[in-house]
Amino acid sequence: MSKGQVFLITAIIMIVILVILRVGVNLPETMQRGRKLEEKFEKDFFVDIVDELVKVIEISYHQPSNITNNVYDFGNFTRKKMTEKLKEFEFIYVGCITPKSSGIATMNVSAINLLNKPINLTLILNDTPPQTRNNDNMIDYSIYDTSFDINQGTHYILTVRYNGTYEENITIKTKSWKSIYIGFFDVTLNGSKTTYKDKFQKSYTLL
């Protein structure tokens, strides 16, 4: 083997060693950058999920009887896809619809449990006296339908409780001769390192 060949082989070996050392030095930085990109992707994806849940109502409100089932189908589909990616998606939803009428009327209420566990659900309408509805064993992947008596034109608070630790209030502003739909969302995505959560309600005047 000539001196030139030895020099070339030595140079190649040195270059390889330098590359390995450089990669080793930059590995923590590369891993950190990868984690940040993953967290950004998870956050953006969570925002998209929330936006799509709202759109489900907006594209379904012409057929209000389908809203709950459409929200359930989208939430269920999303949870299955997140499970495939080893991420946990949790979701509870309460939808209220008032009829197009005046005076005493019936407000239909539906709750969706996609919390990965059964819950003891209580709904309380701040009427006089308060009206209470209970589902002592609302299983996962389920819908609970009930109703309350209301006086159109009155403002109400519907309190949502489950398992003795959770409580949220939904504001319901009824209107005479207007059908109103109120949707309350509590959405959670447990990502690789971060938990993303959003709670909100949307109100729509139906046609």
C-alpha cells in the first residue's frame, strides 16, 4: 500500500470520527428540537380538533336532532385515532335545545361521555324549585338524553357535575319563539409531555 493510499485512508477515518463526534455533540440539541416540534404538532392538532368539534354543530344545526350524534361520532373517531398514536383523548359534552315556542316548554338535554371511564352524572337546572337529573352509571362511549321544563324568555344556569369533583355551569338564555342550541365542550388531549385542555360553550339560534 503506497503512502498516498495510507494518507487517504487516514484522512477518511479522521473525517468519519469528526462527523461522529459532531453528531454526538449535537444529539441533545437535535433531540430537544425534535421534542419541540412534536409538542408544536400536538398543540396545533389539538386546536384543529376543537375547531372541528365546533364545525360539527355549525354544519348540523339545520337538523338539530342530529347534532348530538354527529358530535359523538366525531369525538369517538378522534379518540380512536389518538389511541392508535398512543395518545389519550378525553371528552365530555352537554348539548341543550329549546323549542320554537312561548311560555312553558321542554328543553331537551344530551350528554356525551368519552372520558375513558364511567361517571356519576348530575344535571341541575336552577329553577324554583331546582330540577335535577341523575345518571348514576353513565358508561364510557355513551349518550344520556333527558329534559327539563322551562319558561321561554327566562335565563337559566345548568350545572354539570360528575364523580363529586367536577362542576361546570352552562348559561342558557331562552327566547320566546326562538329555538336555541347551546353546546358545552370539555376537551383534553394528553400528549407525549404536555396535557392540552379547553372548556367552552357555543350558542346558536336555530332556523
